[in-house]
Amino acid sequence: MKLASKLVLIKVDKPKAQTESGVFIQEEWVSHRPLGVVVAVADDVTACNVGDKVWFERYTAVPHPEDEELRACREDAIIAVL
């Protein structure tokens, strides 16, 4: 897949169904975390590379139409490379 200018494709981390203390979270309260691994970048992206774990702005990332785990966002929506 060839991405448009300054876009990054991120595979988001799976949401947790249970907290670390053992409390189960109802499915309607589980949301995608703004963390994931970069799976593709446009040719002009310099802030991150494929394979980097990133923290990104949740509401600027657009879900992939065929894969619920993928999000596309602009390079400037990446807050940090972890």
C-alpha cells in the first residue's frame, strides 16, 4: 500500500478487557488506546519508521475501512516515539 504525503499507518494496541488489578471492563467502555506500532509510512515521513511504537492523537487517526486494528494519521499527529 502506498500512502499519501505525510501519512503513517499504525496498528493499534488491542484494548484491555481487564485492568491490572483484575477488574473486568464492560465491552462498551473499552476503547482503542492511542498507542500502536507503525506498519507503513509515506516516503516523506521523517518522525518515525516502520516498527516504531508510537503514541498518537486518538481523534485525528482515521480507521482503515477493512481492518479495525489499523489507523491512518498525519505525521504531525504523532505525539512521541516510545
